Amino acid sequence: MANTRTGRDTWRCKECHGWDYRGVDGAYGSGDHRTGIRGILGTRRTEQELVTLLRESAPGPSGGHGYGARIPEAELRNVARFVLQGTVDTTRYVDAMRRFQGDATRGGMLFRQGVGGVASCGSCHGDNGLTDPPMASMGFDDFPGAVARGNPWEFLHKVRFGQPGYVMPPLHGRANEADLRDLGAFAQTLPMARP
């Protein structure tokens, strides 16, 4: 690893492989998140090879992760399936300037009306994206506008798969690529913080 981060969040997949799934070749190729570790996008490993890589510890640059004692086998298999089936080429959504390549006007309509049978984003986040969602902790500041502008790849991932610990419904399999680009483009027009 090339960064000096420590603590309980450093084991998260995104800390090494990035929200854009590209590792050293993506957004985490530089800056304070830089790890020098390759991404998971487009891996050629099989599901079983990925499970073994996640489970076992092994020395070397492509050694295992050593999660077998902490994470049940079924969950390791779910992570492997995500790597093979859930990752997307984020350059189809976000450009080199960190902007979503979508229609913000249409995205605003989706934000207010909902998409894919899921209630509107505004029903939890408010029309301007500055309402604390249900179960938010004191001092919540991960507003859609802040996340979409600060880390658009994180925004895309969380819209697709939800937010752990919250009731945010995932849009994976319900929203198409254009819907996701448009929602992101709209979210980037929202305020980042309360006045």
C-alpha cells in the first residue's frame, strides 16, 4: 500500500480497489487513497478463484486477503459474484472531469418521481437533497449533492446498491444506464451542505 491510512475502515474493498473498481488505474491512482493495488473491473478470475483469494492469506503482491476467519464463506461468494456481475465501467457514467454524463433535467424528474418502482429519492432526501434520511446519525452530511460532486463513483455505487445501515433501496436491475447518469447529473446540481 502506498497510503498511510489505518483503522477499522481500511479493510473495505473500496479502500484498495476504489469506488470506480479500477484501483491504481482509477480515481485512487493518486491522492490520499492511493494504494498501488490493481482494480477488480474486468477480472479474468473465476468465482472460485476469487473466493479463494478473499479467504486465504498469501504473501506477495497478489496474495490473498485473509478474510476466511472473519467473513462466512457464503458472504465471500457474494463478494465474488459482485466482482463478476456487479461492477460496471464507470467511464460510461462519469467523465474525466468527474461529471456525470447525463440529462440533469430528466434526472430531477426521476429524483422527484422515482424510478423502477422505487419511491422518489426526494421522499427521504428532500427536494433539495438536504433532508436527513431515516436512521441518519447526528451530524449527517453525506447529502446526495456532496457525494455526487465529491466522489461521483461512490454516488453511482450507492444508488445502484443502496447504503448499508440505511433503508435506501438499490436501483440495480431497476434503473437503466441513462437513468443512473441522469440521476447523477441532477445530484451534482444539488447543494452540498446546509446553509
